[in-house]
Amino acid sequence: MAVQDVHLDALDGRILALLDEEPRIGVLEMSRRLTVARGTVQSRLDKLAARDALRKPHVAPAAIGFEVMSFVTLEISQRYGHAAVTAHLAEIPEVLEAHTITGSGDLMCRIVARNNADLQRVIDLIVGYEGIVRASTIIALAEQIPYRTMPLVKAVSGT
């Protein structure tokens, strides 16, 4: 489904907002609070899930002992390509995300570590793969705006 073909109406927006506020809420309770039929809520949830609009709740890395967050820009050897490097990165649990980017690097990763010494260990794991030519690391000092999607959902759905 093309992005421009996806539309959220007010009910979708209200469902997503309720799930964002209370991830463990049940369908029956959602239908009660939204004053719509249970089947309607279930149908909307199924459609949202089918287009991957619903994601699992995120675990806060700091809450489980990973207090250092960094962003790493990687330059990769074109001989290896993105797929091989991505497969290597996927094997490292501290790599939370990896995105192909434009600019001076090829991939941008968000990584976590327990402390600065552990960050060095994680970086060594990342750059230990011969398909990675160079890494540039930036340590995040404080989160100013946490990952969020609800302002976008509200703008699109008119809620």
C-alpha cells in the first residue's frame, strides 16, 4: 500500500491515542471508552496491524542498565554492500536501529551501552567487521524529545 493511499480517520486516531496512553488496554474496554462496537474496534485494530501501524511497546534501555545512547555513522565497503553489513549489525543486541542514509556515511545506527567503557566494546564489535570502513560516534547526553508518533497521528487524523 502506497503511503499516500493510507488515511487515518478520527476513530483510528482515537484508537491509536488510547493505545499510546494505555498499551495494555483490552478491546472491550477500548470499545466502551470510545463508545463504538467491540467489532468495530477489533476491525480497525486488525486493519492497523495489517499495515504495520501498530508496533510493540518499547523497553527503555536505561531502565535495564543501558544508560549510554550513541548514534554511529558508518561508511561501508561497497564491495560488501548494505545487506552483509546489516546482517552483521543485527547480530549485536546493542544496535537498536540501523538506517541507510544520504551524506558522508552509508548507515546510521542508534546503539546503547552500559557505560563509556562498554560503549567502546560495542563500537569494537561493530567496526570489527571488514565490510565497515569507518565509524563516527556521537554520544547522546540527554533526551530532549523522546521518540513519538502521536503528534503526527493527531495531525493526520484530525483528532
